[in-house]
Amino acid sequence: MPNSQLLRDMGLFVEVAKQKSFSKAADALGMPISSLSRRIAQFEQVVGLRLLDRTTRRLVLTSYGEAYLAQASRLVEEAQLAFDNLVAEAKGPSGFLKIAAPPDFWVLRYLSEVITEFSALHEHIHVHVDLKTNTIDLVSDNYDLAVTIEEPRETSLIMRKVTEVTNGLFAAPTYLRDRSCPRKPQDLRDHKTIVPIQGPGTTWSLSRNDVAVPVVVNGSLTCNSSSLTRQFALAGHGIFSTHCLSVERDVVNGRLEQVLPEWNLPPTPVYIITTSRLLPAKTRSFIEFAMKRLPLMLAAGTSRETRSKLRTDHTGDTSTSA
């Protein structure tokens, strides 16, 4: 078999194995399913081993296919990376960059600025962003990377910590006037809270200096949508936990007040996730840019939120006793 054909068929096999579907792989490769299936079948005939078991419902790798995929994936990635680097040397990073991210306010405001600046610097890269409320599948959905606040379940994925987002407790002024503002963490037990998980109670872990206080809270409302939870809080239904950046406008405009501002909640880490450490120039250049710019933007946003919070008149006693 000519070496050029061997490398092409190797790449086709890797795509089919990753997608676990001939149709999805054909779409990703931009070729007819029949042609793709024929090339894989001919490849199996040449090597004399069955690499894929095909049924009407699913496609799985044989033991030979699993072993070959581990080696072939690395070779295909290195070949693609070498090609991308060569092109990048000639005209800079280029191609279609597909990014997945959560529909959180800090993403809409700050990540959008990062992407805008990056696009202005790299005119040959087309950036597409998908806002995903559910779990992200980088391989099946052909994402180059994901920006997320959740650690991936798959241990094979590469996780880079970019920064952290500060969290706080917030409530509407009308709610706090009616029930008084909590003076210490334990007071939260007597308040209505809006939490994302159904059940007998949710634990909020608050800390100040070297003191940590876990508090079990309850409420008549639970909601797994951050935007809807905010709406419930604005309507005066209770106290909720959220990213400080997500409600900075509400705090500035007096629609929300921070509860127990001298106590800290655990921050939320922000990650960039990829399927490999061998990255094309387009992906590598974006990650390098985002790792520098996003922490600075989020830190600046937190500083603005803190200053506005200090200008807000909090009702009730703000004693810091535990």
C-alpha cells in the first residue's frame, strides 16, 4: 500500500473511531458515507484484521481496533499539528475554531470581549461559539475546546485552570426588609433560600480568616437555572448563591444586596478543556490569549463589583461575629 494512502486511511479510521458513527464521521470529513465505509473496509482487508464491529444500532472497536487507535490517534494528531504549524508559519493561525461555553453572565460579558479581541488579531480564524446548558461532549460535537466551570468526567480530557470566579449570597432589598438581614452565618437557617438541588437541605460553606462555618439551608423554591433563580430572588423569594460578576448590575442598581459580605464562599474555578495536548495553531493561540486576558478581565470586573457593593447601603446590623 502506498504510504500516502496509508496515512489517509489512518486518518479516516481515527475519525470514525472517535465519532463512533460512520455518518457523523462522514459529515466531519465532508465525504459520502459509502466512500468512507468502503475505504475502512479496504483498509481492514489490507491489514488482515477486523478493527470495527458494525451493527444496525452501533459501531464498536474490536480489541485490535482499540490498540491501533491508541497509536494511530497520536500519529494523526502529530501530522495535523505539523501541517497546521507549517501553515501558521506562512500566514498565521487559520481555520474554523468551535468553542463551547455556559450561558452565564460572566461568559456573555467577559468571554465575549476576549473572543472579540482575539478575532480582531486573527482574521484568518473563524470563531463559532455554542452556549451549552447541558454537559459538553467535545468529541461527538466536534468542539476544539470548551470553557467551563465544571470538571470533566472523562479523565482523558486535558484540563487547564484559567482563573476563579468569586461567589456570594444575595437577596432583594424587599426580602431583607421584611425578614431582616442575617448578622451571622447561622442566621441563614431561619431564612428562605433558593438552591439548585431538590432535597432536605443544601450546605453553604462560609469562611472568614481561619474560621469555616457550614450552614444547612432550606427553602420552598429550588431551581437548576441560574437566570431563573435570579428572577426568583429579584421577586423577593429568598437568598441565593451566585457568581458576584453575574449580579454586579443588580447590586449597582439596588435590585439586590449582598448578604454577609464579610464571609466568603468557595470560589468557582474556570477551566479550558481540550481532548489532547497536541493542538493546532488556531486552538493553541486562542488558549494562550484567553489564559492571559480572561483572568485580568474577571479580576477587573470583581473590583468594580466590590467598589459598587461598598457604596450600597446595607440595612440591618452587619456584625461580623460568628
